[in-house]
Amino acid sequence: MFGSLFKKKDTQRHPSAVPKEGNQSLSTTEAAALTKKVAALTTQIEQITDDKDKRHLLYNQLGATQVKLGNDLEAIAAYEASVKDKEEFGDAYNALLNLYETQRKQAAKAKNDDDIQKWVTKTDALLDMSKRVMRSGFGC
């Protein structure tokens, strides 16, 4: 009767749904095109001073492009600027959680306590932002 209840679970790990994109699989042509896109997005962002919604979207595109190039720190900077312009759940929020965790793991592997704390603090601040967004959505 309870035989299946106590069976061992399948210990095979499933790959994550979202593969980590990096510059490992990019051709020279693709990398050049993405680099050109980074320059164009940066120029567009610099030209927009008063439209935070549009700048927010451009920063999201810039962050995604930097991730494709394997430039995690530059992607973090772009996504943080996006969240600064407009606090919301979305691409920037999810990407930052993943990038912060990746950086924290690298710091842990290198046994760099200062960097571990830096990335944990950034994650905590992002989670605090998510609480503000949730509260504002419920009129609190």
C-alpha cells in the first residue's frame, strides 16, 4: 500500500530551462554585430534624458546583448540602470537575480568573502525592491 511512498526519487538532475548564453558559441561575425548593437544602444540611451520608460527598455536590450557577449558585469550595470529608471518585475529583475547568483558563486569558488558579501547585499537590495513593487501594487 505504501510501497511507492518510500521509493527513492529519481536523482537525475534536469538542466535548467534557460541555458546560460555566453560568447563561447558566437562567431566573429555575430560578436561584431552584437558589439555594434551595444554601441548603437549606448548612443540611444545617451540621447534620451527625459523618457525613463524608453530608456528602461533600451537598458534591458543593452543588458541582454551584453549577456550574449558574455560581458556579465556590463550586463549587470545595464540592468541595474533599467531597474533604477523603472522598478518592476520583468527582464531586468530576473536577469539581475541570475547574474548576481552567478557572481556570488564565482566569488565563493575563489573564496573571496568581500565579493560574496557584495553580491549577497545586491541580491538583498533587489529583493527589497521586489517587496516595494508588490506593496505598491496592492495599495499598501
